[in-house]
Amino acid sequence: QKEVEQDPGPLSVPEGAIVSLNCTYSNSAFQYFMWYRQYSRKGPELLMYTYSSGNKEDGRFTAQVDKSSKYISLFIRDSQPSDSATYLCAMIASYDKVIFGPGTSLSVIP
Amino acid sequence: EPEVTQTPSHQVTQMGQEVILRCVPISNHLYFYWYRQILGQKVEFLVSFYNNEISEKSEIFDDQFSVERPDGSNFTLKIRSTKLEDSAMYFCASSEIGGSYEQYFGPGTRLTVT
């Protein structure tokens, strides 16, 4: 079983839709959970991070963590064409080593 | 807004040659990282660095790789004898504190080994 799994997509939605992006993981030692956005041929850009189970909101983005199910989600409300990118979930267990999921490609169609 | 910068943006080298990839982390950050992303694959951790020492490294980071902070601003990744499979995007990242979920990434250097 892979450490972090993520539906690769591609996911295509109309502008204004609510987008749900998900990751599952197998290592119960993961403590911090992050979401990064990556545009084509660019570096990952940190969107949000969470520690505990529950929800965290930042503008149009909501991150959700369920440690008991080893499942994390990112919701994007009122999606915009500029949200079109690859979304990477990421997690930390040991001190500095961030483990990334393979990413979900999202297209928001105007 | 402060950002991590990397040079060059694209490096082409022949197999067996040495390459040095350069990064300038965010100025008040103390923890530095290298990651790589082979085309179409996930971002993979290579190494973390603090206080002039490697704090953690992955199994990918073998004896062919080394890191250095040669001065107060630069952070470098050296690959001693490049292989075809080293072709990838290499990302530098930095964070203010260790064990950090708040790592900020540079734009990457695309390394092509021919």
C-alpha cells in the first residue's frame, strides 16, 4: 500500500462549482497535513496546513482532516479558472521529511 | 513578498558530468530542503539541512549527492556524476522553523541529463 494516495484526475468542473479533492494515507504517524497547489512547471505553493482532525477554513478553501479514517480533503468553493492547477496533498511524520501525494489535476472551465 | 529563488532555471548536462544547482532561501529562514520531481511523478524529498548539517535524507540521496551552504545566502545541491535518471525538476525549499509544515518552495531547476 502506498503511503499517500490521491486520485490523479484529471478533474474538470465548471466555473463556480464546489471542488472536492481527497487523499488517503496509511501511516498513522503523520501529524501535519498540507495542501499545495502546483502550476505547470512551477514549484509547489503552500495553500493550507492543518494539524488536528477537523476543519480549517481560509477564504474559498477548506481543509478537512479525519485521522481516524486516515483521510484528508480540500474543498474549493466558487471555483475560478485561475484555480486550474495540480493539487498536492502532503504530510509530515518524521522531523522534516514531507511526503507528497501524486497530485490531482484540476481544470475549471469558464 | 520574500521568495525562494533558484538558478539556473534549466540545466542540460552530459551523463557523468557534475552539476551544481543553486538556491537562495528566504532570508530569515534557517532550514533548507531539496526535493525532486521526475516528469509526471510525485514530488520526492531528498534532504533537509540545518546549522550546516544534514538533518535528514532519503534513500535517493546517495553518495552522488551533496549539499552545502557556502555563504550566508546560498544553498547548493551537487550531483557528482550525473545519470540519465537524474533528469528531473529539482526544488529548493526553506522554512523558518524545523519540523515545519510551512515550507516555501522555489520555482525549480529543470535538469536534463543526455
